[in-house]
Amino acid sequence: MKWEAWSVVFTGLSLTSVTAVVLFLLVAINPKDAVYGSKPLAYAAGSAALALAFNRASAWAARRAERLVP
């Protein structure tokens, strides 16, 4: 049960990171201030990397949970 819970946690973090990517891309498209520069794009790239990492961690935890079930 422990690894199934971790899989759900990592999936939630991955979905949250995907939402952050969309948010930062929308800010990059329509910034309120010119001061933002390219920061939203950098944040979107970082969030995309986190989304991918959390997705892979979720898949790993799910495989581990399947292995431990008798």
C-alpha cells in the first residue's frame, strides 16, 4: 500500500507541475509588465522538467507496488 500511495502523490505533483507550465506560458504570452522578461519561459521549462521527473517517479512507484503484491 505504501508504494501505491507514493504513486498517487507523484501523479498529483506531476499534474500540478503541468498546470504551472500552462500558467507560466500564459504569463509569457500576455505579461502585465515588460519587467518579466524571459523569466516565465524559464519557469515554464523548470516546471516541465519537474512534471517529467514526477511522472517518471510515479511510474516507478507504480511498478514497485505491482511487484510487491503477491
